[in-house]
Amino acid sequence: MKISRRYAMFGLAGLSMMGSARSATVSRPATAFGTSVKLTVTAPRTEIAEACVAAGYAEIRKVEAAFNLFDSNSEVSRLNASGVLENASPLMLEILRQSRRVHALTQGAFDPTVQSLWNLWSKTRPQRDEIAEAVASNGLHHVLFDADRVEISNRKALLTFDGIARGLACDRVAKVIAAMGATEAVLDTDVTGFVGTPDASFAIEHPRKPGVSMGRLHAKRGFIATSGDYGYAFSPDFVNNHIYDPRTGYSPQELASVTVIADSGAKADALATAFMVMGSAKAETLVQQDATIGAVLIGKDLGIKILLKGDQSFFPTA
């Protein structure tokens, strides 16, 4: 499996996809979320595997279309532009519910209303007063939604679901293809992926050496996501990067990389970013409190903290 140079997420489908005899495997490459993708599915018959691959990509396209900030017609772009989204899709409502759960779980460390900070940092180094203004206008409490309508009450707050959308896509692919009869599956990309196999091994990239493995993580079930300061850096020392503390407007300075194992892709995806913001002590406390979460934390000093459970294990590169 490839190591991501920017961001990596892999997930296991869980018990619902285990235990059936292998019969036919279909693999098909594509492009999604701005990168190369390959979905491989094993099912009892070839036609089932082919149908699973097609259905899996259809789910990815739905997520991609809804939350692509580079598409002015996407739901998130239209919501940011007008502040109101009528007839919001089930996908939009689902991602808002998931975001609200992780926002509460992390006491605000995960907050999708940080797009205004990206807009500032991606152009030039912003002034302190600009950062303070953006921080003051952000906050998930400004995003109100009901059965089919979404409103951003503070028009300076802007949404981005880049920290959770790929995880949501993994969840949807896993659910759809498991129901169709897939027994094993792998979705492998440079930025996001999904795996369901009896025993999987994942390379965690060295945060300072692109393409070099820091070690391998083994797990039998769950969803795995990695986030790091190397994903997109605004300074060569990685001090300023694409991960922002929504409460300060600046990049957190303790961790270089976080890999999270959770019981859903969306949760793993969002927590990988949140743990970068929270730091190792608070991340460890949350892992201890939640039996569904495990993590591997790599500090900027390249020290490794392993917070795994059960059948999960990590083997550092010698």
C-alpha cells in the first residue's frame, strides 16, 4: 500500500465483511478528491465484485461533489457564498451531525468553520489582528440546521469539510459494498482510503522524509486516518501549516503526525486533525476514555507515543 506524502487514511470494514470464501476480485483505478484512487473488491462472484466497485465509486463521487470547495456549485460552496442552504442533502446533514459530535468530543479542537483561516494563511502571512478577527467569527455554534435547511448565522464564518469528508466517504463505501456482498475490499489513494481484510498493515509516513516509513501499524478492524503538519506547510520549518487551532488561529506546535483508529472513518478522520490541535496529553486522555479509539502520535522531535488497544500494534522502522 502506498504511503501518502500529504495525508493518508485507511479503514477496515469490520466483521460484516469478514468470513466469506474468496471467489472473484475486481480492481479499478480512478481519480477522486484530486488524487489517484484504486478500489479493489473481493466477492463471491465477479459480477458482484464489479457492481460493488461501481457502487463504491458512486458513493465517493457523491461526497466529492457535495464538499468540493473548488466547485462553486457544490453544496458547501453555495452555503459559504450565501450563508443559507435550502433543501440540504442528507449528505450535508450527515456531515454536520458528525462534525458536531466530534466538536463536542474534542471540546472544540475539531471545528469545520476554519476556512477563513485557510484563506488568510494561503495568501500571505496574516497580521495578528486579521487572525484574531477570523478566530472571533469562527465557531460551529454559528452553523444552524434542521431537517432540510442550513444557515451560517455569522457571515464571516466559512465551512470546510476537508478534515472529515474523506472519512465519511470511507464509511459510505464500506456500508454499501458490505450490503452488496463484498467479503474484502481495499480503497487505496494518496490522500484517503478504505480497507476491509482479515489482517491489514499500514505504513505511517515519516513526517520529515517523504515516502519513508516511520513504522507499520497492524489492525484487524476499524478505520484509520493520518494527519500531519507536512500535508501543506506555509513555512519550511513546518511551524505554519494547514492545521489550525480554531481557538488561536495558529498551527499547533507539539505534534508532527497523528494516526487514529476509530469505529468510523469520519470519526478517525476528524480526530486525526483534532489530536494535532489538542496535543499528546489531552489526546491520550480521550483515547483512555473511549474504547473505540486508538492512536499513534509522532512529535516534532520524532518521538513516538503509542496508544493502541486489543489487536492493534505498531512496529517502528528499525
